[in-house]
Amino acid sequence: MAIIEVVDNQYPDKEYTVNIEFPEFTCVCPKTGLPDFATIRIDYVPGQKLVELKSLKLYFVSYRNVGTFHEHVVNKILDDFVAACQPRKASIVGEFGVRGGIKTTVAASYPQ
């Protein structure tokens, strides 16, 4: 996976929310090898660091050929995101397109 880079938060004493949406997320179904398409939404309250957006985009794109279940990838994104920027709070929602007649939405948050 690509590395999620961070930059200093110039307002670490303020509590504010950052919303990020990536509507072009793709990974691969580990059972069929077919592509899965999703929108990944991140809401986070920064601490000392902010996520650098270009690196986040490259991180998301690095999943393009990875076989993974929806639940696993959303939790992995949350783990990597928290490790990178150490937010006060974060939530990740993956809204996956219909596959086999089923639409899946997975949400994970920090702290739990």
C-alpha cells in the first residue's frame, strides 16, 4: 500500500471536522476477481497532524488490484488512517456498489 502522508495542523487547539470523499475507490472481490466500486467517506477531527490529500488519493488507488472483503478494507483504511495522523476522532464509511444484487455499506470509527 502507498503511504498516507501528513502535514502539521496549524490549528491543533481547535476542534473542527474535516470531511473527505473519494467516489472512485476500487478493489477486487477476493472470491470472483471482479472489480468492486465504492465511495469512501472520511470524517475526522484532527489532532496535531492533517492528512495530505494527494498521498491519500494514491493510497486509495493502491487498492485497485487488491482482493479484499468490504468489511476488511474499511477497517484497514481506518487503521492506516489513524496510525498516520493520530486524529482525535475518525469515521470511515465505505458505500459499495451493487454486486450480485446486494449493496453493502460498512462504517468503522475511532475511538470505538
